[in-house]
Amino acid sequence: MGQKEKLILLDYLEFTKSNKGKTSGSRVMFTSEEHGSILLHKPHPQKELKAYQVRQLCDLLEQEGLI
């Protein structure tokens, strides 16, 4: 799964990307009125998510009952 697919999935689940500003580094906050917030890291320098990042995202979405 790449960064683009992650963004498409979260957009489909009605999460919006919240820009935390220049001091946030690679951290990106995604918020949903119904499901709260998810704080994730942008993969770098590559664009593909590492296995632990995919697991983390899946775990968070499972906790919210979204998958």
C-alpha cells in the first residue's frame, strides 16, 4: 500500500487531512467528525508504507469498526 492508496482509503471513510504545520515533521493528522482522529507518519524517503504502518492503520480502523 502506498501513500496515495492510504489517502484514498481515508478519504472514502470520510477522514480529512489536517495540516499540523511545519513543526509536525512527517506526522499527519486525519480527522473525522464521527470517528475522531488518527495520527500517522508519512513514509519517507520511499512512498510505500512499511508493513508496521499498514498494520497500525488496519488496527486503528478495526478499533473504530470501519473494517
